[in-house]
Amino acid sequence: MYEVNEICKNGSPLPLTTDGHLRIVFIGTGSAFAKRRRQSNMLVIQGDHHVLIDCGTQGPLALNDVGLSVLKVRCYHPTHSHADHIGGLEEVALMNRYTPNAEKPDMIILRDYQDLLWSKSLAGGCESCEANQGRPLQLNDFFNILRPQNIEIDGRKFWSYKHGPIELVIMRTRHFPDTAISVDESQWCSGVFINRRAWISGDTMFDEDYPIRFSKMAEVMFHDTQLFFGGVHASYQELNTLPDDVKSKMYLYHYGDNWDKPETWAKGATDFTGEPAKDGFLGWTEQNVAYDFK
Ligand SMILES: [Zn+2]
């Protein structure tokens, strides 16, 4: 069973611990360029362990919204190299290396993605921060690297990392370029299945096989969406074609700033209203509430 609870009552900071149960907080639920609900980054907390899945350009601000900072969050898991997912990691790296008494945070990342994240994105602002060291800095100068292992679920290959009681099952997704017809033709991008209870699609085009398959195992699913057809995300109208029993477990996130004005994007549609609860979904994913799994 999961329940939705209020956090940060009376302005108190979000605790990075729980009484032992799994808690998921979306510190942002918006699209890459959203201004109203920040970007789709989420904190996973259980017992005395936590992971921030993605830290976009607005990630440090979103942490500040809940009384936290990149110095407080000790473990990061980036899913792919778009700036709404990794644009805040330079701040994470530099703040934790150059703030007195700060310690190196952890990063859960596959070998396949580590070199790409560093060489194409983070190295530009990080590798030459210290002169006269004899070599450029590397990702592991800024983060303790935690490496997921190969696993199989129902005969299919995934990766898994157990961070204390939190298990992240990591799966490749087909996100970009929009011409990719398989994950093998796509740039690195991944989704996560947390403790085999909550499935988060990550950024992805519409691949109905994933939500249909994981709906059999997950208690609740969070799927990224966009409010128009085409491009590199699953559109609302495509997700609306999923079977009712899949939609009835699914919240939608990564939505544009006009999500609550369906007259601007769902007008003229004959098979959906633009209000997810009316269209058979659980609803929009809410920012800065706790999804608590008891
Ligand atoms: Zn993306």
C-alpha cells in the first residue's frame, strides 16, 4: 500500500530519513523547460539511505524549496545527459569538493554512461578546476562511484544497485534521437523500478511494452509525458491508448506549464479530456508531496 502525504509542514526541511518505509518525493514534475513546477527530479528515501534521481539545472533550487542543498544530498543517480536531468551536477561536484569539511558524495552510474557523462558534459566545468595537479580531474575525484550489477527479471536483462534498503532496477529507455527505433540506437537514457514497487519510466518515447510489463509487478507507476504528439517523449494521447488496468496504476509527470489548461492542448481530442483522472489515469504526479510505501 502507498499513501500520499504532505511534507515540509510549517516550512520544516524534508528529512532524509524515514522510519524504515520507502518514500518518493518529486522535487519537480515539470518538463525540460518548465517554469512552474521545476524539472522532473526525484528523491528516494528509506531508513537512513537516500538517492536523488537526476539533478537538473533547477535541481539545486528545487532542493532549496524543501530545505535541502547539494551538500545535504549524499547520493545521486543520473538517468541521461539532458540538462533538466544533469544540469545541476556541476554544482554538486564543485560545492562538495570545495566547501570546507564537505565530503565526496556517491553516484550510482553504469560504466556505459559514466564516460559519456564526464567527457561530454561535466568535464568542461570540472576537470581543470585545480592547477598543477599533474593531471585533469576525473568523475571519481568528485564522486564515489557505485556500480550496478547485471540482473535478469523474467528472462530480460537489467541492472540493479542496492543502496541500503533501496533497490534501483535500472532499464534502458528509447528517448533520443527521435528516429531511434530501439534502445541500441538511442543515446544513453534509463528508467528505474524502485524496490520492485514503484516504477518510474524516465524520459522515453512511447514503448507500451515497458508499462504493460511492469504494471504486473508495480504497485504504482510514474510515466513521463508531453502534451503534444511527436518528439522524444511519450505523448498524453499515446499513453491514453494503454489498457485500463495499466493506466489505473499510473501517474503522469514531466508535463509542460500548461498541464492544467487542457483547452490549450486537448481541445478537439475525441478520446480524452486532458484531465488524467477522468481519462483513467491516477492523475498528475504532484510536486513536493511524499508517496509513502508502507
Ligand atoms: Zn530528456
